[in-house]
Amino acid sequence: MIFQALCATLNSVTTLLTASISAVLLMLALIFAAPLRADVFRPDTLELSDGVSVPLRIFPAHGKTLLLWLACDEGHGAWEPKAAQALAAGGTEAWLTDLLSAHFVPAAPSAIKQLPAADVVALIERARSATSKNIVLVAAGPAAVPAVRGALEWQRRHPRDPALAGAILLYPELYAVTPAPGVEAAYYPEVARTAVPVFIYHSQRSPGRWWLEHLKVEFRKGGSRVDSQVLPGVRGYFYGRDDSTPEEDAMAARLPELLGDALKTLLEKR
């Protein structure tokens, strides 16, 4: 009787161990078989010639396009990395750059507009050396100024290199002087000298929306092909506001879709 009881106990223990081992093996198999999450980014740094270190967050993907995103909020906004994750999951690589913190300057429009064009060129050159993908700049608000200046300087240094495929500008602030009521807007001179494809998203509830056609004319003076779309029901900075409306939150959630649509327009005419 005792022997039979011991055998029964051993059999039970063996069954439990076998089941446990099988469960562990199955769990490991599922872990290693699962694809990498799209929200895993690779931190990196670009060392500039003046000793400045520019932090990068790289969201890798296997597609043929790389978005080089000039964050205007020190790279700490919530919607930008979410959009980068979604784009990477769909095959578009995205690099988020933090030029502001690299230069230890505050996230103020005046400081953003003064970011060196050479920094943007260095970022494009880094992306160009790392991949053969089409590079598209992305900038919002005042960050459009260093983006346009950087694109112009890149073209000056690399006149025959087609790597820079264009720029996506969201509610860009490219005024040399803030427009006064009834006075035509004056833009930075680089706008009329740049010859890259440009897609502009402007917010319907932003005053700059009324100058959109003027801005497109200015870009075309330099030979840029310009497409645009007005986003209904939202203000400028719609994806970075503390007082955002439900309409602005909904539009912010569509940021990957908006960028994807702009990319399609830029690249299909290339």
C-alpha cells in the first residue's frame, strides 16, 4: 500500500513537472516568435563639428522612406513618438531629433527659428550615410524655419544628390515679420530660394491659414512643387496643446495618417 502510494505521488509530481516544462517552453516559443514591437526605438547621438551632441530617437522600418522630424518641443511631446511608432509599424522609418536641448535653449519660437541650418544639414548627411532611403523633413510651427534653411543649404552643398525628397510642414511659421492686419505677409528669403517638394498642412482656426496661398506662391518662386490641405476645426499646435479640444485630440490621433498621405503625394510625383 505504501509503495503504491509513493508511485502514485511520483507519477503526479512527474505529470506536474512535465506540464510546467511544457508551459515554459510554449511561453518561450511565443516570446521569440512574436515580432518586435513598433514602439521600441533605438537611441542614438549625432556629434556635430562644434562638439554639440544631438540626441536621436530612431524608429527603424524596412520601407524606402525616412522621416527626419525636427521636434519643436524638445522632443518630449506625446504625439510625435506615437506617430513615429505607428509610421514605423507601417514601414516608414522615423527619426526624432532634439536640436533644442542639444543647444541648451528653451522651447520658444524665437529660439527655434535661430537653430543653425548646418545642424539640419548634418542630420540629413547622417541619414544619407546610414541609408539609401528617401529622406523627408518634418517640422511644425517655427521649426519650419530651420527646416527650410537646412534644405536650402543641403541643396547648395549637394546639388546633384536626390536623397532629400521633400518636406512636410505643419502650420509653418515662416514670417520674417509677424503680419499686421491688412498687410501682406513677408517671408524669410530662404522660402523663395528652396526647390524641394513641399506639403503644407494648415489649421483652419489658425490666422496663418489665410496666408496659405501667399506662402505657396512664395515657395514656387524657387521652383518648389507645393501641395497643401487645410485641417478643419483645429488650431495651430493642435497636437501639442494643454487646452486641446475633442476635435484637436481626434486630429492629433490622425497624425500618422496625415503624414502618410502627405508622403504619398510627395513621392508619387517624384
